[in-house]
Amino acid sequence: MIIYPAIDVKDGKCVRLVQGRFSDVTTYSDNPVEMALKFERLGAEYIHVIDLDGARLGKPQNIAVISMMAVNLGIPIQVGGGIRTIETIEIILCKGIQRVILGTSAVNDPDLVKKAVKSFGNNLAIAVDARDGMVAIEGWEKTSTFTAVEFAKKMRDIGASTIIYTDISRDGMLKGPNLKAMEEMVNAVDIDVIASGGIASLQDVKNLREIGVSGAIIGKALYTGDINLEEAIAVAR
């Protein structure tokens, strides 16, 4: 299982939100590139980056700083937030970024996913962000008509090989992941599932590994010190 340290970028800074609320923001660093390099020094194998402004506005807004991460890091990064066209995917991948995450666009435009899977294959991941079991979109500010499992199966059938499953109610709360929902998702789809939301302890990491997720995204707990990244990587392995 791979541990993905999370870097959320807003206005060019490294921040964390609580349950995706833009009104509840904490800034942890003015330099997201330095934060990514710190995680790499601690042993991170992959970095998870979300352009929060892009997610809200529907078009990437922090590509310059995210591109600097790709240039300076010796490990891959995956990026999401406002990526809603094939052209945008191409631009981002050309910056040296390894994987692009589609969220809102995957819900609203399945044909985009079909084209993206055909063109970019494993360089693509689908975000399945759930609130009360339903998929949320547009920076988590709206809710779709799909259940998380229904949507994940649809994406799998289209050809997606990786989904990132977030329980929004747990995100930024440090109350542990929704293990029941995660296990249901792993059992429902035969593709890689990366868990996100609420991971707050090494026991959470162990529990997720035992469920069978391929990766775990850890955000706030790394910034508060609740989880030591090196220890989490050791548990994941």
C-alpha cells in the first residue's frame, strides 16, 4: 500500500480545509514546493496534490506552483482540481505530472473519461467523493444523483484503473476513515482503490491495508503531527 501525503493548494499556498469547506481553511505553508520536498525526504513515494481554486472554478488555477513540484521532485505526483477537458489533461501531463485526477468532469461527462482512458490509460484516476453515500461535485459544493459504488462501477466499466475514494464527512476531522464504506468499495470494484478522508493514526493505516486498498492519502494528520510519515510508510509496507 502506498502512502500519499496530501498537499492542497489555494492561492499558491499549502492549506487544509475541513470537510471541503472553503470557509474553514488553515494555511500550513506559503511554499507547497518545499512541503513536497520535505515529504520526499521523509520517504514519500508519491504526492497527492489538489488545486482547490481549480476545483471551485472549474479550471486549474495553481498549475505554475504544481509544475514546480514536478520539476523539483524525484517522485511522481498526482493532481486534481478543475481538470475538465482533454486539452487540460494534456497540458498537465506535459508538465511532468504523472497522474491526473478527474472528479466533477467524470460525473458530468462520461464521454470525457472514455476518451481520457483511451489516450492516457494509467495516467488517469477518478475521484469518487461521497457525502452520505452520494457523489459530490464542483469542489464538493453540489451533490450528484449517483451513489459512490454505482459511480465507481460505471468508471470501472469505462476502463478506469484507479479510483480515489473520499468520505467527505471524515475529511479533515481526524476521526478515522469510514472503514465500512471503504471495504464495500474495495469489494465492489476490481480496480485500485486509494482511500482518503479522516486518516488520523497508524492503526487507521493498518486497518486500510488489511481491507485491501492500494493506497492511502493522508493530509491533516501529517500537518498536526498525529501521524509520523516515516512510520506510516513502514506500516503500509
